[in-house]
Amino acid sequence: MARGDEKDRLGNKLRDVEKAREDKFFAKRDKELLGKLHQEKADEEESAQREKAHMRCPRCGERLEEKTSSGVTLDECPSCHGLWFDKGELEELGKREKHGWLARFLGLGN
């Protein structure tokens, strides 16, 4: 075998190794970019779902209306007439009532 042929084969092998390294690098980078895009899309879809569900009745899906009772703003469904309380609103109603069933239920009555 001639020395030139051996040198060419070695050069080809080095190029093949370098090409394999490049392919591996770009495959890894592409996988990371695709993962990031999938996560961004999932985040956008979740945000859109939250926006659609905001101020909707958990029972029937109707848009909730705000109603004030004893100085506390509640969310009421005009369709099924359910009342929905934000954190602390039920306790606030119980404090204002003092002697009714709600205050007793919450342990606020005397």
C-alpha cells in the first residue's frame, strides 16, 4: 500500500469523526430547542385555559357576577345560583353575622 493512500484514508477517517461530532452536537442542540418550544407551547395553552376559566362557574361554566352581601363581594352564578367565595370572604361574613348559623359553623359566635 502506498504511503499516499494511507494518508488519504487517515484524512477521510478524521473527517468522518469530525462530521460525527458535528452531527451529535447539532442533534443535541435541536433536541434542546424542540424541548424548549414544546414547553413554551404547553405554557401558552395552560395560560389560555386559565383565561377561559377565569370568573366562570365551576359547576355550569356560566360567567360569574359579583354580588355584595353585608359589605363582602361574592361571586354568584346567574344560571345555577351558586355562590363562590374568595379566600377569607366566608369568614368575613361570619364575623359580621355574630349570632347566626354561619358564625356558629365557623366558630365565631359567642
